[in-house]
Amino acid sequence: MARTIHLLDENTRNLIAAGEVIERPASVVKELVENSLDSGARRITVECEGAGNRLIRVIDDGAGMEPEDAELAFSRHATSKISSAGDLANIATLGFRGEALPSIAAVSRFELETCSAANSCGALLVVEGGRTVEKTGVSRAPGTTATVRNLFYNVPARRKFLKSDQTELRHIVRVVTSLAIAQVETVFKLIHEGRELLSVAPGGSLTDRVEELFGRKRTEKYLPVLFERGDTVIGGLIAAPDSVSGVRPEQHMFINRRPFSSRAVIHAVHSGYRSTIPDSAQPAFFLFLTLRPAEVDVNVHPAKLEVRFRDEGLVYSMVHRAVQEGLRSGEATPEFSEREGGKLFSAGAAGYAKGLRGRLSDSRALAGVTAASGYQTSFLMPLSSRRSSAAQDKNIFPAELSPRAKSASRTTPGPALSPDTQGETLPSIWQLHGRYIFVETKSGCLVIDQHAAHERVLYEKIIRDMSTRSLSSQRLLFPVTLQLTPEEHLTAEQFLAILEQAGFELDLFSGRTIVVRSAPALKSLGSVEEYFRELLHELSREGQGSAGTRHQALARSLACRGAIKSGKELAQREMNELIDQLFATELPYADVHGRNTIVELSLDEIDKRFGRT
């Protein structure tokens, strides 16, 4: 009987192993840049073409390699980071598995040019599909240049699963941004097809690096945190409660300066805010955990983003405590007696900068904290925190949808309302807690979610106006200048046409600067800067499909932002107008998120509740 189990050939084994490490172009960038950092590089340049599909080149000024080591580096599990199983319990480098170079070389055409400081002659190796096709000497400065061409050229099935170039490029930007945050003393450059997307100079602190990457205005909204227990240090920057918005937040966490992901840590951060932010809000943070390498297992997955803590409960409690201490020392807890425009502001936040210099002027805080373990943490630096408490414009109806004496005729049949809808006051229509509108009908009553209803009305009007290019815009009295993140800048360029079609007038300048001169004429948009950033994140997440999908994503965002808010008291005429507008839409029974706008309560159901059958 023939055997059904057999050994795979080496090429197949290499392709399978590569699939665990190299998922997309960003994975290649991550592995190569981490190798550069482990070699002691202080200047790293990443060059890409075709969002990394055609070319990825990483140039560094690190220690380089001897020719013999360079050749051995393409053998699986060959590494300079560890030498025995015992070293796995004390990993202090970003790489250690010895899988990156052979995995990348197995699915690409790889050129490695390297030279050590001790050798005047370097080495050039060319590996295609895992086979060395060229090996020669070169003259070059110390350091390494790794060039990857035609990624996945021999694995067409993998290439089919890659996303669009814009999406893949955003992943590369995120990887480089994350590593740049962790390594503040290193110069990073990211260039795509000759255009510089990211460039940061060596900084003295996390604050300097965050400011350079995300802009000064956003950096001013962060508070420093620091909490120590034994050899474990938790520190970094967290968003002040009054700056937390609906925009997808920047959430970066590092363990011994290694980027990682942990739902438990995110939950601990959120729990530390307690009642200072809504339950559904997600605060931004840059959090650094420094602890003995033996206390964390980074050898969980080849991608090295997952970790396991020896005492996860202790880490959770320390993160929770660090956030609480940071908020408490920063006097950032909102004063519930002070209310502006329906939003709670921090009475003590504006004065935070006054006492900050005195609290953080000691050498430990300014130079970074060195725990007993000897692992340097360079995240805590002085932070200037200035925030405006200007109230936002809370008008609920845009000019083109303000209450009128009579709405347009209905195109979709609505329920038979018992009251006379022509009157100015409708005693059978009333509002509950500024949230729901009750309407008496012949068979019971309708309960209408006023925010969801207005979302539906605005969404369909925006879609119509965009199709006819008649969506009105409003010229800003004072144009808003924004310093975008690399990812936001890419999104703004990608969706520039539909943003202008929606009523934005934008000027894009070099250095990721954009000026907003006009905005959609929806009065309840609030802060133009806050909303524009939120819109870019939503388009990046939801607008990657067809043109129709992009328009729908934009219309959903505008409708959600512009709709009347829950808690807003409406006059009888406003409620009557909203109901007329709702039943004139094509889909009056669902909002733009698919949730119900209307719930019907029949008299039979109510009678059953009271035992009347």
C-alpha cells in the first residue's frame, strides 16, 4: 500500500514558513527596519515603489556584517541575537528568530549589500526565490542596504490577497510611524516613488517625536504618565479626557520599546479613565511598558506582535493605576459644575502646564527613567498643555433643512396619524427626555429616535445633492490650517475629488499641510478640524471600494455629524417637520447604520402589559 504521508521539499517548506512571517509589504518593512535597529543604526531610510510590491529598500548606518555572516544570514534560524534555548527567556532585541531574511528571500528577489566597520570590503548577495544567484565583494561605507524586488512573484495566490496600493502603503506608513515613536533617537525617512512621506530628526523625548509626527496641536492635548513598582515602569502620554473624540485614536503600546498589541492593556487604559469619558469612547495614548525580559514572552507568534506576561494581572493593574495617576496629577478630571455647549471641559487642564515644569524638572523625568533592570525608558518628557474651552456651535438644523411651515409631499407612505398635521401645535406628538418622539396613531403609537430619523433625512438629501453637484458649502471666515499625519495626508490625496464634491475647498501643500477654506453647510458639524480628521479616518476605513461606496461613506459621515443630537429639546413644529421629512425618504425605517428609526407599539401590546386581554 502506497504511503500517504511524505516530506515536503525544501522550497515548499520555505514558502509555507514565509507565509507566517511575511503577510504583506509592510511585514517586509517591519522585519528589515527591526534588523537595522538591532544593528545599532541611527539613520534609517525606507524607499518603496508600487506600495512595496515592486520595490522595498532599507538603508541603514548600522554595524553591518562580515561576508561570511551575510551568507549565513539567509539560512533559516541563523541569528546573532540568541545562541541557546536559555536566551529565549531574556530577549532584549527586536529580532531573534532568524526567520526574517530567509522568509523574505523565499518570496522575492533579494539583494543584500553590507559592510562592517572592521572590514574595508563589503559583500553583495543576490537571492531569488530562496536560491543564491550572485555573491561578490563591494566597496561601501559601513552599514547595510537591503533591497527587495517583486514581492510574492513566485506566490501568485498570495499577491491576489493584497489590498489596493493605497491600503498597502498606509500599512507601511503605520509600521514606520510606530517604530519611529519607539526609537526617538533615530532618524527615519520613508520615501515612496521619490516622494517623502515621513521624515523625523532625532528627538530628545517622546513628546518631540509625537509632535513631529502628529503636529503640535495634537501633542498639547496629551498628559504624561509614570508609575513604577519594583523593576516595572509604565509611562508615556495619554489623551486628556476633554480631547477624546470620535476620531479613531492613535493607540501605540510598546514593551521594552518593542511594538505590541494587547486587548488587555487597551482595556486597562480605558478603565483608568473611569467616568471621565463616555463608555464607547477610545482615548489616544502612547504607552511604554518597561520590565525585565524574563517577565514577558515575546516568542508567541512569528510576527512578534503578540506577547504573554508572566503576571498579566499585575501589568493590568499597573497600567490602570498609571492612567489614574496621570489624570489625577494633571488635574484633568472634568468639573461637572462647568458645562459649555453640552460638553464637559476640564477646569484644571488649562492650568496643567503651570505646575508641570516643577513636577517634572528632576533629572529622572527629563532624562528618562532607568529601572533597576537597566532597560532605558525615554518616554517621559515635559509637555505643554493648552486647550481652548470655546463652545461649539450647536444649531441642530442646517440652513437648507430648517423647519418650514410645510414640508415636501410624501413619496413613501407613512402611518395614518390621528392628529391634524397641518396645525402648528400637535398635542398627540410629544418628546421624551429630548431623545424620542412619540406619535399617537389609530392602532397605538410610534416611537421615533430623533437623531436616527434626522440622519436618514440628511443622508438621502446629501446623496441627491452630491449626484447633482448641488451640495452647498460655506466659506470659512478664518481658513483652518492642519498638519496631517502621513496616513491622513495619503487619505486626503486619495479622496480629494469627492471631498471637494461634498463642499470642502482644500489646498494641499508640501510637508503634509492642508488648508480648509470651505466646508459643507451643515451647521452642527462643530469643529472643522476635529470633523475633518474624523472624516479622513472614516474614509480610510470605509471608503476603499467603488466610487458609489466612497460617496455613501462620505454621506453617512456628514449625516451622522450633522443630525440633531440626542438630548436636544424640539418644539412641536420641529417635531412635526422632522416626521414629515422622515416619511418623505426612501427608507424611513432605518438610519444610515442599519438601526431602527421607528418602533411601533400597538394598543394590543400595551393592553397585555396591563393585563387587559
